[in-house]
Amino acid sequence: MFGWGVLFVSVGEDVVRGLVVKWLRSAGFVVLRGVSVSPLELDVVAVGDVMMSRGVVKKSDEVFVYTFDVRAITSGKVLKSVIEQAVTRLFAADYAYIAVPRSATIVTSKGKQKAVDLPKLVQRAANGPLSRRLGVVAVEPPKIEIVRWALRSNLVVDELRNRVLERAREELP
């Protein structure tokens, strides 16, 4: 996938993660970072009575759990790993997203540079029966855009989801 050069992302993971957390909090979510729900390590978790699906963001009577894997994808191997990891989130969350910088630059062995749209690469690669359920978020500071809306998971294990909800309740004032 990236065999034709070295990939340099435009924005680092910490910046992307910080912007995603800020964006989710402004939408009314309780947001947690680095949640451990054995056997899963969840990067960013958002819990709230807000539904984000199929182009709609609205208040709901139901509480939803969202996970966001934030990564600066630098190779095809990392991309595959991120997608596989995000698919496991479908067991603990109603919706799972991958958040990546909007753009990167590939530098070829001949020194030429080419711009790459990382969210499009993620969308193309996440095309399996389960990975199609994953949403993709593009971050280009200060803008955040959902470029593919997640589909609701039909794989949620109640025990895992409930542990995430318990952790979120601990964070409430």
C-alpha cells in the first residue's frame, strides 16, 4: 500500500486525540482516555445520550457508547493493525470510529512528494464484513469531519459495554 515511499503525517496523534476529545465534549459526551476493559485497551471513549449515525447527530433517550481509535497511520501494516483493533471495539461499543489526520505526504525513493488522503485510505481498506461498520473521522486542525458514519454494532457484549458505562459513571461530577 505504501511500498512506494515513506509516509509523513501532517498532524501527530496527540494533536488529533486532543481535538477529538474537545469535539466530543462540546457535543455533550462524557469522554474518557485510555480506558482498560480487559481484554481491550480503548483509546478514546465517549458516552452520552447523543446519537451520531448516518449523517445525524441528535439527542436521544438512549445512552450510547462510542470508541475512537486515534492513529497516525505510517504504513500499510499499521493501517491493517488499526482496522483489526477497531473491529474489536464493536464488542464493547455501540459505534466504533477510527480518527486520523486528514492528510499525509509520501516521499518516494526519488525524492518526489505526493499528498495522500488518509481517511480515504482507511475507508478503502476497511471494507470487510465487520470493518464496514467502522466510522472514519478526518482531523485537519481545527476542523473535524466524519467522512464515514459508523453503523451500529450488532456484536456488543453486554458485560464489556457495561464495564465501559461504569467507568464513565465514575467520571461524572
